[in-house]
Amino acid sequence: MGGIFGVVSKGDCVTDLYFGIDYHSHLGTRRGGMAVYTEDGFDRSIHSIENAQFRTKFEDAAARMHGHVGIGCISDTEPQPLIIRSRLGQFAITTVGRINNLDELADEAFAGGRTQFLEMSGNRINPTELVAALINQKSSIPEGIRHAQKKIDGSMTLLLATAEGIYAARDYLGRTPLILGQKWDGSLCASFESHAYMNLGYHTLRELGPGEVVYLSRDGVQEVLAPCEKKRVCTFLWTYYGYPTATYEGINVESSRYRCGALMAKEDAADGLELDSVGGIPDSGLAAAIGYANESGVPFHRPFMKYTPTWSRSFMPQDQKMRNLVAHMKLIPVHDLIRDKRLLFIDDSIVRGTQLRETVDFLYESGAREVHVRPACPPILYGCKYINFSRSTSDMDLIARRVIVRLEGGVPSEERLALYKDASTPEYAAMVEEIREEMHFTTLKFPSLDTLVESIGLPECELCTYCWNGRE
Ligand code: SF4
């Protein structure tokens, strides 16, 4: 997915910018970038972070750059921030989101007189350059941002820095977050993650609403465009993406995962399962497992660990075979906690299922007697079309969809598919049993969407639940 961070400071902003971006490193593994307005205009640095962490790669840039205004990103897709000179002046821009109608918007731009896009990314127009082009179609930056928000099919949260300040704009439907922080000296930051500025001396001012645009300068925060009414925050921020310390819409990730685990334990209570321990698939399954263990009274154990000292998260080989090998090499079993044990594991979700099945086989090979699995969200039936979800895939690659096709003897109609979304139907039960068998689990039980929504604590209408029920 990626994350963005920007600072407008009274003194030099670079140290805060450097660490603030670094605290978004869990959101992406491909590229990092920072741009600072210096005496000579924008100074920018972009590096691959596939084999080294952001801080290592940007140490020199951070030492070189000096200024009061800066923005940056961790990106899983295109290189950014971009520096743009247009009729609206010079600015730097960084974005997080996904543009489904990129080619259509580019064609419209050509028809409107634009002659070229300079930044290509993986043989496609760089989405951030397209956003800049959309903004430049209007006569002011705020008008341009609203225009871009309305034209984009997908989502887009952005920071746009000028010589004097930063426009911070949250996605039109608020699928991705943007939060403001302020320091004792009046410095301001805009951040995807709420924990990114905590250790830098900032306190939270407020979160932007869907589609809201503000301007941060050394004079303070100015409202530019008011928030819109409709909201669809990505539910996966709590389930998978968010770092445990992050808070979105006032709801902390770790706490919501505890609640989800506790609710699943309550749902299991009547089944009379006999277990020796509860564990979580690291990292995002751990908190739900603690919640489950605390509620059920079954001890929480870590029957295997990730060897993180040398296998950093950012090490992501291109080749799938190599990725699988790395995933396997990272895991080290604790045989004492596995041999002859009845284990229950919580993972954040089951997408394709490949990696989880390998993990479960690895537990059996290590002597486990039973492996019960409880994903922390319902079966995923639709690939994400709103954000660059790193686990996203075409619908037919999703294990739940593959199983449904098998059970139905072909691709089901929407009417038939609806039966598999309803946990009270025999079709749903058959799907869960088929997944359980394919994955070699002793038992498998998904929480309902209501349980997931309850664990977060927001009204369902404010959450994006497209992955599970296809609601737009
Ligand atoms: S479809 Fe799923 S991953 Fe995508 S924004 Fe919605 S909840 Fe998040």
C-alpha cells in the first residue's frame, strides 16, 4: 500500500521528516522518497528500499537537506515524491492510493492538450504524475485537488508541498487515513500513521474527514475544503495493515484485534474445544490470539518464531519460489510447544491460503497433534479494487472463490454467490468445510462480518467491507 508523511516546521524540518517517513516502513517494501523545499528550490531523493531499510538509504539525503517544508513516502508502487512546475507554480507531491481509470484519465488529458507524461513506472504512467496533471487542469490547487478526487476511480490520499506549506488531502471516501499532529513549537505534521510523530514531540490535533483538504503553514492549519459525508474506511487497516500502535478514527489497531480475538473465543465457547495453547501467525495475528487466550483462559504460546535479525521484512525477492523459500526459512519451531499439542492459531485472514497451509504442514511436521485455525475476518470473496492492497489478487485466485467454483461446478451467478456470504446457509458451511480440508486444518471457523465490525466499533456504513460482501 504505502504511507505518506509531511512536516511544516518553525526550524529545520528534515530530522522530523526522516524519522516520520521511516515510521511508515511497515506499509511498503519497494521505494522510499523525500522532498524538502530548500533555499534553491525543492531537493529530492528517491531510493529502492527492497534490500535495505529507509533510514540506511536516506541517511546522506537527510544530512544534506535543510528546509522548513518537506514531504515523503514509503511506496509499494511508483517512485515519488514528484517535483512539478506548472501554471499553479512549483510543488512537490506524494500520494497513496490506486487509480483504476488511469488510462482513461490520461487519454482525457491528451485530448485536452497535454502532450506527454514524463514519469513512467513499470511501463505505465506514474499515477502521482497523473494526479498532478489532474490538479493542474484547474485554476487553483484546492480546486484541482477536488477535481482529482472526483475523477479518480479507486482512492487517493495526498500531500502537496509548496515553498510555504503543505496541502493535505484525504481520500474522497476516507478509505485511507490522514492525521494532523502539532509540536510544542508550533511545527505541524500530516501523517498516514498516528504513531509516526509520537516520539518526535508532536501530539495529535485531529484526523481529516473523507475528502477534507487542509493547508499547513507556519501560521497554523487552515481549512481549505470541508469533509464530505460518505465514508468508507478500509477495514483491513485494523485487520492487517495497521501497525499495532496506530489509531484510525480514534480506534487503536491492537485493541481492536484483542476485541476480535475475544469475540471469536466467545463464539467458540459452546463448541467445547480442548486446546493446549493459542497462538498467532506473526505479526498481525498475534494480538487477536492474545485476545482469544485472555477470553478463553487457554494459555497464549508462541510455538514458532520469525527469525527477524537477518530476515528483515523489507527483503522481498521478485521470484515467487524464492519468496516461499524465504517465508519458510524465517520460521523456526519451538518443538517443546508443538509436539503432541492441540494448537489453535489465529491469522489475520485467508487470502490464497498457500502460505498458511505451508505453515500448518510445518506444524504437523514438527509434531503438532491438532491445528485449529481461526482467521480474524470472514472469507474474502472479492479482490480489493480501492487501494493497492499488497495481498490483493484477482477474484479467482482467492481460495474461497476457487472452492466455490469447485462446489458449483463453474463460476456462480451473483445470486448463487450471495448464498456463500451468508453464514447460516448450507452453501457457506460447505465452502468452509472444503477450505478446511484443502488446508489440512483440524477445525476452521471464520468470524461473521458483524463480529469483525463489532471488534472495530464503527458503524458498518462507515467501513469498506467490499472484500467480504462486495458492497461498493
Ligand atoms: S476492498 Fe478490502 S482491502 Fe480494499 S479498501 Fe475495502 S476493505 Fe480495504
